[in-house]
Amino acid sequence: MPQTQTMTLDEKLTISNKAIALKNSGDLDGYNRLMKTVPMPPYLAKVAKEKIGKDFLINGGWNLSEAEAKFGQDWLNK
């Protein structure tokens, strides 16, 4: 589900550091789950849509709030 709140860089780094700690402890599921809460950068979301397909983004549980803010709410269907 899309997040409506903007994350600061410090918040993104804090989450990323916690996710890396999970990965280093062997919890790859926890790492993936936590990393998906960090907004995917719009340029990466655009490339993923073009190269992998919108279903990957829709079904993957990615936080697409920054892409939606940049490209509009219906960008995946354009």
C-alpha cells in the first residue's frame, strides 16, 4: 500500500540500517520486508515498470509514494 507521508533521509537511513542488521543476522525475509517500507526512488520505479512490468510493482508491496508524488497517482496505468 502506498505511503502518504514523506520520509526524511535520516528516517530512510535508520530503516536501512535496521534492515542491514536483519540481513547480517540471516533474516532475509525481515530485511526485504523492512526495505520495502522505504520509498522506491521514482527513477527506479519507472525503470522497474518499463523493464519488469507494473505487476511487479503492484504485487510486490513496494512503497511507491515518491513515484506517485512525481508522476501522479495513476502513473502505473499510463
